[in-house]
Amino acid sequence: MSEKSPIIKLENIDVIFEQKKQTIHAVKDVSLDIYPGDIYGIVGYSGAGKSTLVRTINLLQKPTHGNVIVSGTNLATDNNGLESYIPNKDLRNERKKIGMIFQHFNLMNERTVAQNVLFPIAHLKLTKDQRQQKVNELLDLVGLADRANAYPSQLSGGQKQRVAIARALASEPEILISDEATSALDPKTTNSILLLLKKLNVELGLTIVLITHEMQAVKEIANKVAVMENGEVIERGSLLEIFTAPEKQLTKDFIDTATNLEDGLRKVQNQGIVQNLQSPDILVQLSYAGASTDEPLISTLFKEFNVSANILFGNVEILQNTPVGTLITILSGQQQDIKTAIASIEQNGVEVKILKGALA
Ligand SMILES: Nc1ncnc2c1ncn2[C@@H]1O[C@H](COP(=O)(O)OP(=O)(O)OP(=O)(O)O)[C@@H](O)[C@H]1O
């Protein structure tokens, strides 16, 4: 397979659940190309159809319509509306290429960490030494080398997820599907698990599909993002595209939460200085990415245009090695100077949104 072919290709996927009293169209005509080495984030609120969609990748959920192609093999094929699936004996082999981790870890509590990790390859004829070596390697990889003989009940949530990751890697998959794997963890542990996933992506070349309701998680490690709502992918793109130029309101809401902008805006609005804003001063949100940050934005405003900026909130992220920033600031000066300054920074790629006050 060439570098350019998707490792996962979903084409026009529909999943329809027929129930006694109602029909649920959980996934609606979704097409998605995921390339080798991608960390592909799929974001959406509960019920958007994320799990149902990604479960079609290994046919844990059979699509009602559409094509599922993984590593060049057709797992589900739509022949003019008539769906056919790969035979079960072949599917078993294909599934070895796809590991999966979940929110609640799904470990076997009566088995040790080592036994849990070895479970997926129990059918392989390995000597005692080979088993030991395999466990050591996998536990080493996830940073749990010293816990092979512990039981899951003796581990923290983060450690349990590490065991689940080691188990998912035992059959040496090319793809790892992470279904809300950090949703039950505290923020610090979440970060350490995300960093581990990133490490596996870099060191093993593992392709990762990351489902989450938190854009924060996606922001940390993904290079591509799709946003789902009501069974549809409503927006998609590179992480940078999505963060710097989101089109849909839902995407904007997710980003504002992930960057704390929502919270920042609320606090700023309550400040006396904003409540008593005097014309021609205005409250603006300045958003910039990449090259435009090289310009010393605030000092330029003052030096070149005699406009002073009182920064009330600021957030700068480094996304895919590119700084992406938001500032909420009061611009003060002569009305004409403020206008000229805004026109100039807009020309340099800074997005300017007036939050309060107006320029005549
Ligand atoms: N086996 C099923 N039978 C019937 N309806 C289902 C089934 N699985 C999912 N659904 C429905 O499909 C829709 C999408 O659910 P899905 O679990 O894919 O959403 P999600 O975005 O992953 O949300 P969550 O994170 O809460 O799981 C929901 O309305 C859900 O109730």
C-alpha cells in the first residue's frame, strides 16, 4: 500500500437501528479517509453517533449501507444497496490489525496484569520465556514494568488504562481505536494517557482513532479532526484548520470550551472596566495563528497607531508546532486610529471581532 492510500476508508456509511417502536438513524452517509500515522479525533456530544461509526471499522457494528475498507481489505461492501460482509473467519484475522480501548478499561479482574495483557495472544504457542518477554516489552512500553503480577483492583484508573493499552497492542495492531478512553480519568492522568498514545503513534507508527466529547483531548495529540452531530460529520479538517477557521457553531463551541475562551469571556464581561466602557474604546477578541504571531501585535498597535491595548484575557496554544492565540482586549485611542490599526492587523492575518462598543 502506498503512503497515500488511506489505512481506513469509510464510504457512505449508514447505520440504522430498527426498533419495535422507532427507527434510529445513528450514522448518516458518513465518508472518512484516515491515513497511516494519523491521530484522527472524532468529536461530538453524547448520542452523536461516534461510537457507532467507529465500531463499523472492525464490524463490531455492521453498517446498514456503505463500504468499510481497512488496509486495502473490504470488510463491508455495498452492492447497490445490498450489503455484504467479509466472512467471519477472515474477519477474525482482520480484527487483529485493530486494537480498541474503552472508557471503563474492560479488564478481567480475576486475572493479573500479565494475564490480561497476554489474553489476546493466548492461542499462540509461546514458551514461558517468550510470554515473559512479550509481557515485559508491552508493560515497559506503557510504563508499568513493575506491575505484572498486580490485579486490576490494585491499580489506579490511569494504570488500568495502561494495561488495557498494552493488551490492545499484544496482537501488534496497525490501528488503535480509543473510545472515550480518558473520559473517566482526572485531567493530569488524562494528559499522561494522551502522551502515551502520542508516543505509540510516533514510535510504532500506530494509526489512532480518538473518539471523545472533549476537544481538549483532541487538541493535545490529534492531527485531524471530524465533528459529529446527529449522525453526520458536520465539519472536518486538519487540527490547525479546525482551530483557526471553524465554520459550524458546534465546532466553535467545542473550541471555546477547550481553550477556556468561554470562561474567559464570561469573567471579562463582569469586570467594571468592561461594564463602564466609554466610546470610542472597544472590547475586541483578536485571534491569530502562525506567521502573524511573529509580529509583536500589541506593541505595533501602540507604536504605529497610538492605540493602547489592555489585555483582559489571553490564551496561546501550540498546535502542530504552530502558535494559535486569542486575546480579549480593550483598544483605546482616537476612533480613526483604532480603525486604521484594526484594518492593518486584519491585513496581517489577525481576526478581529468587536465584542462591545462600536466604531462609527
Ligand atoms: N445497539 C443499538 N440499538 C439501538 N440504538 C442504538 C444502539 N447503539 C446506539 N444506538 C443509538 O444510536 C445513537 C448514537 O449512539 P452512539 O453511542 O454511537 O453515540 P456517541 O456519539 O458515541 O455517544 P456516547 O458517547 O454517549 O456513546 C444514539 O441515539 C443511540 O441511542
